[in-house]
Amino acid sequence: MSDPQATFSRLRQALDQIVVGQSALVQQLLVAMLSGGHVILEGVPGTGKTLLVKVMAQLVRSEFRRIQLTPDILPSDILGTNIFDLNTRSFVLKKGPVFTQILLADEINRTPPKTQSALLEAMEEQQVTLDGESLPLSDFFWVIATQNSLEFEGTYPLPEAQLDRFLFKLIVAYPDAAAEKKMLLNHQAGFQAKRLDLDRIKPLASVEQVLQARQLVRSLTVEESILDYLLSVVQKTRQHPDLVLGASPRSAVAWLNASKAHAWLAGRNYVVPDDIKAVAPPLLRHRLILRPEAQLDGVNVDAVINTVLNQVPVPR
């Protein structure tokens, strides 16, 4: 990979052309991919969540599986199971969709906790245990889960322990008027997302190239003053009067990795405070828990994150 940053620049441009009006979301997804962190996409139906993930999987030439999660899905439907083969008179492992590189878990909050927890080991340790045997997953194993931000009846909200396994929670907003008009013009010209032939999309990178880029991201320089700044912000979240639960040590490590990926995509080999600030909202909004009285006062998590960032002095 002669110029990995140029490769990711072309990847971002291609995603922007196909999924119109979601440039900020594309940038954050690339940061997550370079960090090796799993993602929750939350938004109303019809905003291009599934299309974005499908196109990204094709552009990086990776194995892709999709699970439509429902209340009757069992853990074995995701992980797989051993089936007795009458011909060989032995048990044969039938692997589930989790044995892939990019896994799209659609509407993850519509499946019961028992099935949700089946993904915990896979997401955290990149392995699956079936009948006492540990089976490794791909080095590139990446989970992107979607959920509807409006409907809560009949859903099973993810517990804090599982939310902490996700690097980012990205809010998929409506595109602006100009982007939506471009979307309509594309549709008028013949583009149809439902009939998109993914095989005709030329891959711009490979899984091996992404793994190499991750190594480059990990090698970025981080000054001690930047680490102290990050630690101060993390501790500030634990002391904020509107929060019951602040950022965990796991989130601090994830924050550092995401900041490195953001800096690398910006063309730098070192991290600055702006990198830490840029990834703070998607990294913290699903990890911080508001006090009930703060919720009654109309306080939201993103506002608390901005307050915390403004209260901590930025190192020079």
C-alpha cells in the first residue's frame, strides 16, 4: 500500500457519491474502522444506514453478512451450532453469520437480551465458544448495529455492559435540502438503492490494507500533555453533577485509539486536542448516564459532553 491515506481519501469520496448527504457519518465510520471499534447506527428508517454499510463492505472487498434481528432470534442463529450428520455419524459445525468480516446487526434492540449477549464475547474477544470449544473470528471482525430512534414499544434496550463494547454511537440525521435534492435527481436519473448491483462497485481497498493502516494508526505519536488532557476529561465526566455514570477506563483507551485514527485521516502523524474533541460525542453519548432529575430538566448527553470539554483547559 504505497499511499494508504490517499486510499482512504478515495474510499471516503466514493461513499459520499453513493450515500448522499452523510459526509460526517462517513468520516466517523472510517475512524471506527481504523480503530477496530464496533458501531451503533441510530436513526429513523430510510436514512441509508443499511446501504452505507453494504457499500462500505464492497469498497473494502470484505466478507459481509447481515442479520435481521427479531424477538424470536436465538443465540444459535447468530453463532451457529453442531448438527449431527447421518452420513458420517458425527457432529458437524454449522457456522452462523457471526463468522464473517463485517456483520450488520439490523435493529439490535428488537431481539431479547439472551441473543444480544451472544455477541458480547465475539465483539470483545474476537472468538466464539460453542460446546466448550473456542473458535477464532476474523482479525477484521467488525460489528455495525442499527436501531430505530423512535420506536421503543416491544424493544429491549442494550444494557450498559454491552453498550460499552461499542466504540461509537452515531446518530444518522436527515440530509440537508441540497443533499436530498441531489438524491432525488440521482433517483430520477435511474439510481435505485434497492436494485444497486454491489458487484459493479469497484473495490478501492482490501482487508489486508485496512489492517496495515491500523498498524500505522497505532504508531502515531501522542505527547504526554495530550494524555493528561484526555485523562482530565475522562475524570471530569465522573464528577459531573448531571451524570450517574461517567466514562470507564475502557472508554479512555478507546478514546485514545479513535483520536489517533482521526488524526491519521487528517494527514497528521501526531494527535492534537481537536482530535480528542472531534470523537468525543459519538464515543461518549452511549456510555454516560444522566441523573433522572437532569433528564426532567431537559438536559441531554451531548450538551453535557460539550460542557465537560469546555471546562477542561486545553494544553498548549
